[in-house]
Amino acid sequence: MNKQPVWLHTLDVQQKYPPLKTSLDIDILIVGAGITGLTAAIQLKQSNKSIAVIDAHTIGSGTTGSSTANLYVPVQNYYHQIAAKFNWQVASQVAQSRKAAIDYIEQLISQYNINCSFQRRPWYMFTKLPENRLTIEREFAALTYCDMPVDFTHDLPLTKPFTKAIKLDNQARFNPLRYLYGLAEVLVKNGERIYEQTPIVSHKEYKDYCVIETPTATIKARKLLLATHIPVGFNFLQLKVYPYRSYAVAARLAQDKYPNGVIWDIDSPHFSISSHSITGEALDLLILAGNHHKTGQAKHCCHKKQQQIVEAYLKTHFDVASIDYEWSAQHYQSADGLPYIGLASRFSKNTYVATGYATDGLTYGTIAGILLADKVQAKVNPWADIYKTTRFTPLASAVKFTKENLNVLTHYLADYPGNVESQDYLAIKPGEGKIIEEQGEKWAVHRDENNQLHRVSAICTHMKCLVKWNDAEKTWDCPCHGSRFTIDGEIIEGPALTPLKKKLFHRGEEPV
Ligand code: FES
């Protein structure tokens, strides 16, 4: 079983572009080479501005490469709920912008001849439970209002029983990593610069420009686009978006009969079922994803159990030949249910951000790339207002805002007086991680399968919450804003800009 996301593993991801070694003075710096960043770069390539894209790791190796590779108009937060929180016009604009984003991806793929298995196919949503039938009926009505040709169906490409289902044709799948590689090639041929393995350690905005520091270079940029999934460093939006982890498995089916489409089972827990092709056009893989929880807050601290629930569902409802991949991915849910795309704050003039895509990020990320490119060029975009970062939506946000920020506060306060999991290194078994207190300092300690201990500070470098052990991915995850770190403290993702402090064991000190 491979623990990497299927797209990253099958393309044998390697660094294609060099790290940035020398300082730059440019018009626009895009931080993040996922779907948001590279879409923005493609949109800007005709702008006569000097552009560079940098990524802390490699192209698409974050959430884009961990996605389920589905493109669809429907949203996790349902259009009938968006209409209730905002109004029907906003719901309709969101639907139209998502439809336009899928068409835009298809058009780029055709224009640049990108070989990424893009195919149109239907989306379905179904329930077996009587109490969820109303949700399906409401979403049918909402999608119809938004001018989407949705229909009730009795014909679901699954054997699982259901009582109500709807179908929306003409949605799509693709290989997101091949798509990004195609965009990157177009950019580089056009003379744009892409640098991989180039994390930023700080960014600061001045009156007419921004200064961005990396470990090896200083970048002066007239405009800065933080296409980083959540703004890195400190940003007021971190009070309005909340990190969640979802679990995915990819399997081969025994009969080679793959349902053609993306299918949402909305009974609890919510699952997304979709078929894909990793060898070419023919379907040869089933991806099942769902069962999310707040980052760093798996039930009973057992992330493996979350993954096992996904596998159990798969085995119950499909004739599985082999489960080849399992992984998890992060998403950020926003307080009012819509992404935030635009200026980094109401005081900002040159720094832009995009976040809060929930689990619908490939399509929202494309919208964000288009919107951010328009914003830095001062172009009018009809979607700008619905997604703007400075919108004030107390009624739509109040419940989630209060609940999520109380949750952060609870972790912040609960973690400080104690919450140490062990005082004894010997209590940490191979494969485990625990928080240990030593001379008043808290350490996150992991014992690997070779009996080696790895010790890093347990205090998240973003805003000082205590990190939690993730037993499924062998990482330290912060429950407050979703920063995640390796066992040696390196940043994997999230708003933190500084690794966890590492404390090596000196010779003879290490307990066995
Ligand atoms: Fe904000 Fe850890 S991510 S405190």
C-alpha cells in the first residue's frame, strides 16, 4: 500500500525547476505552484509584467496533487444553504463562476494541448436515509434555480441502495498534476520563471511593493500573490477559515467495472466516490474520500481509525481487488461557506490571498487564479464582490465563526497548563509520538521503527498552540490553524513560516 496520493506517486514527482538562489526585483511574485498559483500565472503571462512563481516544495505537491481530481459545479456547502445565508443571486453567481472555471480548464487544455485525461462525465448525489431526502430535494431546487440542468434519477452507477438521487451531466475529471505540469511548461516557454524548493520565511508589505525573504534570496515585488491555500504568516482570515483533514483511498476493482462519474453519498459520514484513469483514458481506479475531522483533532487522537472507516466503506460496497493508495489531504472551511479571494486585508494594497475552498478546491482554485490575476491588473471581474476577503457577513458567519474560534481557544487554553502525555521516553513505543515535558519545556517526541527518537518543540511556531501527533501520517499537526510538521520539525503545510525547534539527543543521553 502506497501512502502517497495517487497523482504524486504515479507521476514519480521530482523537482523540475531550480530553487531560487539570487535576489529578484519583479512586478509580481506568486507564492505557491498549485492550481491557484499557476492559473494566476497563466492569466498574467500576456500582461507584460515580470512574473516569478516560487513553491516551498514542488509543483502541485500540496493540495492539488492530493485532490480527488474532480471538477464539478456543486459544492460541499450546498447552494440552498448559500442562498439561505446570502441570497439567490449570490448562489447563482457562485454556480456560474464554477461552471465557467471548468470550461476555462477545458479550453486551456485544448489550447495548449495538455495531455491530462480531461473527460466530461456526470455528478450524482444520493441518500438512503429518509431524513436526508429533503436535502436532496432542496439542492435539486437550488441547482435548478442556478440554471444547472439537474435531474432526479433512479439510475445510479452503484449497487448501494438509495431512496433519492440527483444527477448533473457535463462535469469533469482530469489528472491535476499533468495539468499543472502542462501549465508550467507553457509559462517557462513564455519566459516566466518558476522556482521549486523555495520556501518563504517572511513577507512584508510597504507602500508600493512587498519584500519577501527566502532562505537564500530577497525578492522585491510590486505585487504579491499568496496562493498558499491559507495565507502564510499572520492574517485576519485565519479567524475565518478552519483546517480539516479528509481521508482518501484508491483501489482497483475486481471486475474492472468502474462507475463513470463523481458520486456523493451524503449520509453520515459524507463520502465522495469517483473513478479515474492513471494509465490513459480507460477507467482503472476508484477513489473514495471523506470522513473528515478538524486537523489535529481526530477522535480519540486516532487518525488511523479515520482511514479504516473509509476502507471499510469501500470494501462493503465494492468488489475490491486491491487497495493501492491511501492518503489524507487538508482543506479549509470558511465561516460563511464561501472562499475568500482578494486583498490580504482592508489595509493591504499589494498583497493578495485566496483561501477557504472547502473540499471543492480545484474549481475554486481556478476561479481564484483568474480573479487574483484580474485584481493585480485592476481589471473588473463580475465575481470579485461575492468572494472578496473583506466582506462583512455576520449573520452568515456567526454560528461557525463562534464554534470554530471557541474550539481554537479551548485548545490554546487546555494545552498550556499541562496536557503532557508522558514524562518518560520509554513509554513511547516504536511508531508512536507523545508530548513530553522536560525542565518546563514541552517536546513532541516520536520513536521511529528503528527505535530512534526524534525530538522537536511541541509549540507551533505560528501562534504557539500545542501540536498533536498524527499516527496515520507520522506528522505533528497543529489543531489551531492547521500547520503541519514532519517528525524533525520541517514545515509541510499551513500558515507557519518557521520549522519547529529541534533538540538532538547528545551521545549517551538518549533513553533506550
Ligand atoms: Fe496557528 Fe499552529 S497553526 S498556532
